[in-house]
Amino acid sequence: MVDHLGIDGGLDDHRRVAAVLASVVSSCATGNGVNQLVDRVDPAVVTTVAALPAVCIVGPLPPPSGGMANQARQLSSLLKAEGVPVEFVQTNAPCRPAWIGSIPMVRAVFRLCPYLVRLWLATGRADVVHVFANSGWAWHLFASPALAVAQLRGVPAIVNYRGGLADSFFATAPRWVLRMLRGAALRVTPSTYLQRVFGKFGLAAEVIPNIVDLSRFAFAPHRDHGAAPRIVVTRNLEKIYDIPLAIRVFRRVREAFPGASLVIAGTGPEREALQSMVKDLAIDDAVRFTGRVDSADMPALYAGADCMLNPSSVDNMPNSILEAFACGVPVVSTDAGGIPDMAQHGVSALLSPVGDDKAMTEHLLRVLREPDLADSLRHAGLAEARKYDWPQVKQQWLAAYRRVARHEVAS
């Protein structure tokens, strides 16, 4: 490969890389049922580039229901409803044999071969490749091959970069990572926070925000919780989301509201440790771990909540905050990453420094004790959520696809 797929070589280098990838695709396809691996575009919906370019979206799908997977699924479905010819190449497709899926690094390798097959074939049918990208191994195993294949196939690519770890990743990653990003036709981030991070490394990026489909959510009327408020946390159980902070805050709040309950909705490797923590704090009777909650069931979860806690230590533009806004649930959050760009302290949410138990406890108690404040946060949150509704975001994506397909973007 040329400089780890940095694709900075001459024409001969490009041809050598193309030959390698083509060989890999060919060998992977043998006996793998390529027709089953590729979701073909219905010819009846293919339109001209001047109208609606054919888009190949590369990214994960639930489960698990992470932010990027949910956004990828939403975008694909909403674009198809608009008549855009979309072909989806899934980066986290189920492993075969199934037991491989329980071994983190091994499952990535087993996914790579069929993934390359799908990439090669789907890219050849597209006018634009839209790559959902993240930091670390997700970049190396999935985003960079997608960009390399798109370049070798002569199809312009959009890098839609997500996640709160971009700064540290760019600072320590091999130089070819930034070169690949510079080679994309367009770089898009969901927040001005990530746009600033890109700028720090000399990369221009446009902002197209996350989508919240308001048609899925109902703005719930204020309810009198009495002495039994219901608190929800809707983040996966991973270290960067600092669920222990939410548990410590809840224990303090329960001293003032003995009937309070906490629902932690999400999955992840920290579940066993968190359950032990709850038991050690003697609040296990008031804390419920739901496990994975399907996207369709999230509105019902928010409908019964009096406040949503977001304790994350690293973040970008969390879907969970947008969903709480849409449902009229007051938000108490840390100020990690790009959160202050989407939630204004004292207006649409109450924000505290990362890891600050005391400040977050005080903010949660204010929301529970001051109905006028809670009501003000609810309505301001809904106004903010409307900025991310599909009719607003749709025009930005359609314009981006058209510009990229026509090669009208200066990278």
C-alpha cells in the first residue's frame, strides 16, 4: 500500500493500490455470495446528478445504538424518503460465525473482507461517497479504506467526522491520516466544536448538524413529580461517558428526594462495575439498568422523565441531549467538548464542569425544586431542537451532495 493508504504517490502507485484492492475484493468475493452482500440500488429511483446524486453511505448501524449509528440510520432512511438513491455499506455488519462478534479486534478483521467487497461494488454505482468517520481503530479499519476505494474509483468523498476524541487523535496519528482528510472532496462535522478542532490542524470543514426527527417525539406536558422525581441517563456504559458521576449525583439528590429513581439506559463494558457501585452505595433499589433501548422506544423513556443527566467527560454533539430537548425534558449536563455549542447554560440547559459532582448536584436540585426554571429550560430546549429537525438539515445535505457530485467544492 502507498504510505499506509495515504494515497500520495504517482499514477503508478495508484494503479498498484487499485490492483491490490481489486485482488482483495476478488478473493473475498469468491464463495462469499457477493449478490447477498450488496444491497443494490433500484434502477427505478436512480436520477441524474443534476437532480439527486446517487449516494453511497458508509457507516455503522444499530445495534449497538450509539450516536453515529443512529445518525447514519436516520440519514439513510430520511434521504430515501426524499427520493435520493442511497446504498448503505455497513461497517459493523454481523460476523460469521456469530461467536467471532464477541472478540473485539478479531471481529473487525473478519468484517474487513466482505466490507471491502461491498465498498468496491457500491462505490462504483455512486456519484458521491458519504463516509461516517470516527477516531482510533474505527478510522484505520473502516474510514480510511472507504476513502481509498473512493479515490481509486474516481468518486468524490465526503468525510462526516464525529466523536469528541478528534483533537487527541489528530495530534498523535500518523501523518497520512491528515493527508487522507485533506484529500476528501468535503469535510463535514456536526458541530462548530469539531470544526474548530479541524481548523487547529489546518483542515477546513463545514458544519451540518445532527438530525433529530421531531415527528418521532412528543413535547410532554409538565408533571408534578412530588417527592418522587424520575431521572434518566441515556448514554452507553463506557468510561468516556462517566456514568459513575451520574450515580454519585443521584445519591446526593436522593437525600432531598427519598422517592427519586434513576434509569440508566444503555449498554457497554462498564455495566458490571456500575451495578456493583450502585449496590455498594445502597441505592440499588432506586436505580434500574435497562440495557439497550431501541430507538423506537426512546420517546416513551423520555416521556416519563423529570430530568435528563448527561455526565460525559468527552463529547461532541450528543443525540441524547437533542432527544431530551425534543421531548421537553430538562437537561443537566457537563460542558464537555461541543455541548456548550448546542446547549446554552441557564437558557436551554444547566451545565457544570466535567467531573464536578457538587455543581451537577446543585443544578439537578434546582431543576427539581424550581418548576419555573424547569419549564423555561423545557421550552428553550424545544426551540433549540427545531434547528436540527430534518426539514432544516435536509437542504444542507442535498446541497452538499450536489456540489460534491459536480466537483464544485474546493477542498
